[in-house]
Amino acid sequence: MWAKPSKEELERVPKLYEQDGEGTAEKIVYMHFFVANCDWYITEYDRVDTFFGFAILGDPEMAEWGYISFMELKNLKVSWLEVDTDKHWQVRKVKEVPKIVMANGSW
């Protein structure tokens, strides 16, 4: 993985289930990972290996919410490309992330 998130960045992400009381559109997206035309938008983290977030793996119609392994993201390669952390990501609500809205992930 290129540009791994720092320990401090990871600690800012709420623990799993901490945003359960929020409607999907109101949940906060704390991190964004990407490679090629794949995106992972992170809303929660268990502090060990498991993220919860929205994954768009090339096809917005097949995108979905679910659990994402940090270890698998760190080891994933597409050809010679590695997953990268979006260091310019600005924390925002799900309903404010155009790719999630386009994929109907903010309902």
C-alpha cells in the first residue's frame, strides 16, 4: 500500500457500530482508499483489521456497504499498482460523496 494511513488517522475513525444510530446518508466518511477505478469509503474501524464502509469496485451498480479487511487492502495489487490512501480526503457525510450518491449508496 502506498501512503498508509497513520496511527492518528486510523484512531479518528469511529469504532465499528458507533455510527449505527445515524441514517446512512448522515454517516461520516473518514477515509478514502483507491486503486485504478476502485474506491473504498471508510466509516468505521475495529482498531485491528476490519473497516466498515462502501466499496465501488469498478461498477457503481454492483457497489455495496460491507466489511473490508485492512490487511487485504494493504496487500492488494492491480498489475503494478497498489491501493493508496487519499491524503487529500476531507471528512464528510455520505450524502456529500458524489460517487456514493451516484451508486445509490446513500439511501
